[in-house]
Amino acid sequence: MSPDVAFELMMILTSGCALLVSAWLYWRARRRRSMKALAGFGVMMALWCAGHVAVFHGWERLGIALILANPLMPTFFLDFAVGFVNQGVGRRLWLDRLARGRGLLYLAALAVLLASLWLEGGGVIAFGPFAHYFVFQGIGWFNIAYTIAIGVLAHALLLWGLRIHSGNRRRSIAAMFAAGAWGLLLATSFIFPSLGLYWYPWPMLLLPSYVVLLVYGVVRYQMLEINAWANRALLWTLMTALVMGLIALLSAMAGQFGMQALANVPKWQLWLYSMLLLMLALALYQPVSKLVERLIYPGSRLDEQLLALWQQRLGEASSWSGLANAAAGLISRQMGQPVAIRFTPEGESAQALPAGPCIQCRHQPQGWQARLQGFEDVTPGLRLAAEVFASLLATRCGLLERSLQLAEAERRRLSEQHLVELGGLSAAMAHELRNPLNIISMATAGLEASRKEMIQAQLKRADRLISDMLAYSGRIQVQCQAIPLAALLDSLRPQFDWQGTAFEHQLPADYRLWADPYRLQQVVVNLVDNALAFVRNRPGGRICVEAGDRPGLVRVHNNGPLIDPELGERLFRPFVGKRSGGSGLGLAIVQRIMEAHGGHVRHRQDLGWPVTFELYFPEEKHS
């Protein structure tokens, strides 16, 4: 291939690449003006290369006009740079003014073009292998100087943006500089003949790479689709180079193996046939791939729309039950048969799996993992769909778990804030209420005994309500020590009005709890007092305290009436299990004290007693 033909082919290839990339950019740009300006830059690059081709074929006036239009190229690029930099942290008033005055820049570029045409700023000469080659003359040098000046201004603006921006926008600007340096290196050889240096412009043969690298460097961080396109383009380029190398090797060695006919075929014809075969394979890849997929996975109809629907429906679930119902509905519809969904959070044992297809999601140390059960008789296509769905479901499980954890943390924060506010309000109320109660108590000194006793009883009740309110709303701090529980229970006996109720404890003499003495006494008093309200004056009323089957575990039983199971965990909330004459805070205070110790309290009905409250102090704090 002669050098002039190679140069012409590279100009045609550059022009084609620039037009294709510009059309794609304009289509994807939507309302992004900066990308449309970059598409205009690509169009001007295509016209500039087409001008060289026109000069080669003797259409000198058209070719010179297209080449002298090169001031429009950096003008489009400057327009792009202004819009690209003038965003976010790079937003400036002077850039807004420059953007509004972009029309003047285009008018100036057109004026330079018209002046260059009117005063004949370019001509055509013959040198070396070129019968027709463009050179600048006269005002044409002003044309190229203006072009360079606008290009320098655009890159100076990008340099400023490189200092201001960060993240993907900064990476795009850096990529533009790398591509700009490459383009400058390639384009310098273009003006050598205009300077009297009649050297062949070898670097111009690589010009197709400039426009592609420039546009790719800009949009690879802005439009994800371009990366998939670049991946395919790079694969095709590597395959092309490999095939061309193999063809060259085969052509060189064909004569030695007696294949003279093949050796006599020109290499350019072999390369052309190879390119045609590669392009045909590229065109047939998608339909053949879909055909093969349907043959191997019959019944599978996975596409982007279906996957987007699955992600949307799974993402709408805000609870484990909601996620299970949504997942079961989606995959059952896809499979054409019921599919069960089972979740096993961290720390829980695996559930028994039902018969039939089931997707089990388990929390593992490395995250949520999904496993298919009962899919042995399912067709390969449907099994593939189930595996893809299970992968999406496992990802959604992790997201939902984090979402619920954040919601619980926020709930606790609001609850703690509420308790702080309630504590301050309670302390103020207690102070204000106890003063008039003390005055009432002193005023009863001269009353008859029966009336005085009645008033004093009500005053004690009011004081107990105030104490409970302070105990629940205030901050609970514990100072633990080893406490002999049997001795504590015996010391508290005189404080209660038993009225025929049997009270016993089944504790070893040396049984001790590691707890705060005052807070442990509050727990015992609240539980016993609460039990007495239900068993006092009842035949056979009993209250029993016994040690559990592990250290730190204590159970308080009574044979009062059963507690409604529907109360569940709400039993320990304020004013839920309120008894006659009580404050409604007793069990809530017990729970707060146990949590302050790092333990817990729970209600049980499976230990042979109608009512049992089980207290647990953590084993590591138990002595």
C-alpha cells in the first residue's frame, strides 16, 4: 500500500469514527449542552479530515474551505469545556457570562474562516508521494494561530477545573489532557510542509485514535454505556490484530508447504477477507448467542426489564415478612408453581424446609447467601432464572437488614432523648408535688385516727407514684457487688402486707448475685408487690423465688391468674399491665434496671406456675 493511499485511508477512517461518535453523543446527550458541544467538535473533526480527502481527489476549493474551517473545532471544544467545568463546586459567575457569550465566539470563528477564504489563506502543492497536499499561506497563518489560541484557552480552563473538581469529573479532565497531548503530537506533522519541511506526516496515520480517546476519556466516567461499548471495541481490535498477524504468517509460510496459490494472493486481499469475516461474526454474535441460550436454557426469558421489575418489587419491602411475600409471588409467577422463601438471620438455627421448590437465604459471616432447594426436576432455563433471582434476593436481604438496624438505632436514639426530657420533667414535677403533700401530711396531725390513717395511706400512695415515675424516667446507674439473695429476701419480708400469702425461696445459702444492692431491692419489691396484688386474700396464695439452671438466673413464681399471652413484650411497657392501685410502671422499671445490669427479664408460663418472671444477670458479671 502506497504512503499517499495509507494517508487517505486514515483520513477517511478518522472522519468516519468522528461522525459515528458524534452521532452517538448527540443521541445520548439529551439536555446536556456540554455533550452536544463535544459532538459538534467531532463533526468538525470529521469535516476537517474530509477536506484533506477532497484535496487528494482534486476538489481543491471544497477541501481548502473545509480545512480552513478548523477554528470552529477548538470553539466547539471551548464551549464544551465551559459547560463541563461550570458545574457544582466549579460554578462561577465569570463562567456563566462566558457561556452566555458563546455566540460571539462562534461568530469570531466564522469571521476568521471567511477572511481566510476571501484572502486565500491556503493552497495546494505536490511533494513526495502526494500529488495534492494542503499548505497554509498568507492569512492562513492567522487562521492556524487563532485555532491554537482558542485551543490553549480551552485547555487552560480545563487545567483550572482540574484544580477545583474532584471525583469522576476530575478524572475526566485528566483524561482529556492525556488525549490532548496525544492529539498535539499527531497534528504537529500536518504543518511541516507549510514550513518548508517536506517530511511525510507519519504521525497523522494514528489520527483516528485521537478523537476516540478524547471522547472516551470524557464520557467514560459520565455515561456507563460507553464502557461496555469500549470493551467490545477493544476486543474487536485485538481480534483484528491477531487475525492480521496469523494471515501474514500463513501467507509467508504457505509457499514452503506447497500452497503456492495461497502464497500468491496479495496480503491486502487476505486481510480484507478476514475483516469481512470478523465483521460478519460481530453482526451475528447477538442473534446466535440468543439462539444458543434458548437451546441450552429453554423457557428462560430473562431480560433487563424483568430484572428491573424484580429489583423494584423486592426494594419496596420494608419487613422480613413483606420481603418473603413479595419474593414468593415474583418467583412463583416466573416458575409457574409455588416457591417457598425462608430467611435465617444471624444467630438463628435453620428452619425445616417445606416440600417442593424453596429458596433459603442464610446470614453467613461473609454476608447473606442464597441456596436453592427442591429444584432438581426444574428445567435448566427455569433453574437459571431461579439462581439469578436468588442472587438478587440475597443482596436485598443485606440491604433490608442494614435498613432495619438503622431504623432501630434511630428509634433508640429518640427513645433515649425522650427519656432525658421526661426525666427532667419528672424531677420538676416531683419537687412541685411533694411540697403540697408534705403540707397535707402535717395538716392531718389534729384529725381523728381513722381519718388520719385514710389520708396518710393516700399520701403514701401518691409518694409511691412519684418515686416510680422518677425511677422509670431517670438515668439508672449501677454499682455492682456480690449480694446474698436469700438474706436480702428475708430482710424485705416485713415490708409487705402478706395477708395469708405464703412466701418462700428455694436458694442455696451461699447463692449470690453480682448486682447493685439498691436496684436489686427495687426489682424484688416491684415483682413481689405486683404478685401480692393478685394472690393476696386468695386461698392457697403462694409466691416463690428460686435459682435457675445456670448462674445469674433467678425466677419469681406466683399462682395468681394467667396473664393474657397477647400482651407479649408489651407487658413491660409503661401503663400496659396496670393493676388496681398500682402506677403502671412497676414492670417497666424492672426491665430498665435489668437492662442497666446488662441482663434481661421475661415472662414465662411453661415452668409449672401460672405466672413466672425470669431474671437474668450476665454470667460474666456473676460471682
